[in-house]
Amino acid sequence: MKLAFVVQRYGAGIAGGSETHCRELAERLGFRHDITVLTTCARDYVTWGNAYPAGSTVENGVRVERVPVARPRNLKAFADLSDEVFDDLGSSPEQEEAWFRANGPDAPALLDHLRAHGAEYDLVLFWAYRYAPTYFGLPLVADRAILVPTAEEDPAIDLDVLQEFFARPAGYLFLTPEEETLVSTRAGRRLQPARTIGIGLEPERDPRADRTALDRLGIPSDYVLYLGRVDRNKGCATLLEYFEEYADSGGQTTLVLAGPSTLMVPQHPRIRTLGYVEDDLRHTLLAHTRALIVPSPYESLSIVLLEAWNHGVPALVNARCRVLEGQVRRANGGLHYRSSREFQEALSWLLSHEEGRRQIGEQGLAYVEHEYRWPTVLERVEDLMSEVSRRRSARPA
């Protein structure tokens, strides 16, 4: 099939769940289908400033068409509009659509491409409902659109205009059962055809990688890991608060934060920040950590949680996020917490029960083996695309 993948940012150096999900599928499905990724020149998800050159490139075998962002996000205006929309229960459809426009990225050339050439694609897959290219682009090709919503239980999901929007696509790819339930509830009906696919992972070839790189960085043998954007929206402020309380009450492990930061991380002898890490160091950190901590209150799927289980590493997750709690419960691959006290008790248990920690990690690995190997995931995606295509062919001309 001739496919278009629409996503707000694209590139191997971009850290973002929906962007990674899109890129991984594009690179693997590109061997069977003619795929064009339609995206913007933005690298930064806060300002949407143009960073990549506009035009066509081929990246790891995938054709990528980038268009410039017409204007960067006005952070103050967006914050003011967000307060107006989310704090006022009586916001109008016009205000809500203005929120999607202000959220960006503002890429009129991408929408123009869909208007002019959308019918040339057999199917158009859209990642992340909350961004402007998806919200305004999907209705232009709704008869052949597959939505990958990457929806979370954050305030945006309750916007009234989404009931109609979520009913438009011809098919849906969800990341978890909790996400499917969330979006279907918001749409007011069961959304079909749909598949729940997660993301694929390759088996780890070296699950106990050499830790020389960690020694050079001075990272102790006893550490727990947070991997991802160090951001308030990812629950990191609460994580830092809880961990300081744990460490100050006698806890001996070190918290390693690996990812770009938008937070001021406190100076503490048991907290280490590494910033963005390359894949090799990421792999080594996961291979040697005692546990992965995932504090986010909002997730549609935690990829890093699956990556930790792929190494046989247990997890400690925020139970206030239904997706995280659901992933851990289905895999029996970790513990969860709702308060500082529960956090401290769970972390202390994981660090003091070596056999229990090992068993929980192995259960997570078994779950990944059963659900998230690439052949399984790709089969589900192909099955959904085939069903949508059959339904389109069966419609009267």
C-alpha cells in the first residue's frame, strides 16, 4: 500500500513517545509498503522552532517530507488560553479549536499537502490527537485515516470538540486497553475497527552489558533509574520530592536521572543527572539498574517500562496513572505507589529482596516476549490496515 504517516516531529535524535512509535513502525513497515512521513522542521516540542531543513530526505530507508513551522508557539498566549479553556467549564468549541491551533505545531503546508494529495495515499496514519497536524489534518482525509491517538488522562482529553473528532477516523491503533477505553468513552461509543498494538521490541542481545561507561561516570553499583524527559508533566517533581524523603530517612541507593531536563534538580549526594544519553549508554543503564521508576501521571503506553522488562528489570510506577498500573498488573512486573510512604516502602522492598526483585523482572520479560515482539506487533498493524482497506473497497462508489 501507499501510506502516509503524519507526526509532529520526526528523527532518530528526537526523544518522544509518539515520535518514536511512528519512526519504529515506519522503518519496519517500509520493507512492505511505500511510506512517506509528513512532518515539520521542528525538533523542540516546547517552541516548535524550525531546526531541520525543509524538503525531502531519506532516513534509514524512509522517505521524510518536512515542512516549516509557520510561527513558533507563543508560550504566554498558549498558557493563558490553556487556563481559559481548562479552568472554564463553559469554553466554546471555537476556544477549544483555538487551543489546538495554539498548541501547534502550526504547519499550513502540511495541511495543504493533505488537501491536494491525500487521496493519492491508500491510508494515512496520524500520531497524537492533541497536536495541530492531526487535529486539523485528519478530517481532510477521514475516509482513509487511521488514528494512533496516544491519549492520556490529562485535561485535553475532556475537550468537548473531541467527541466528534474521535468518531471521524476509518480505523484506530491503540497502545493499551486503558487507552482504548479512555478514547471510546470520550467518543461515546465503541470505536471500530481497532487493534491494541503497543510497540515492538527486539530481544536484548547483551542483557548484562559491560558497565565500564558507568564506572567512568562515577555511577555506583547500587542505583535506581529514571529514563526520559525530566519534566514536571512526567511526574519528576514529585519523584524528586519522594526520593529526597527516602534518602534523608536512611535510604542508601542513588537515583540516576537520564534525559533532557526542564526542571531544577536539587543538589543531593544521592541524585545524579546525566542529561540526554545515547542509545549505548541507555542500554547499559537499563542493564545494571536495580529498578526503573516511572512516576508519570499521564501515559498512553510507557515504552521505557517495556524496555526495562526487556532487560529483566522490575519497575516502580505511579499508580495514579491507570495505564502504568494496568501494564504492571498484566505483566506482574513491578510495584506501584500513590504516596511518599508507599513509594518508600515499595522501593525499600525491591532493594532488600534480591530474589523477589529478580522474579518480578523475569515476569516482566516473559510478558514482553508474549505481547511485544515485533512480529506480533506488525501482524496486528497489518491486520488493521487490511481491514480498513477492505471496508473502504466495500463502500458504494
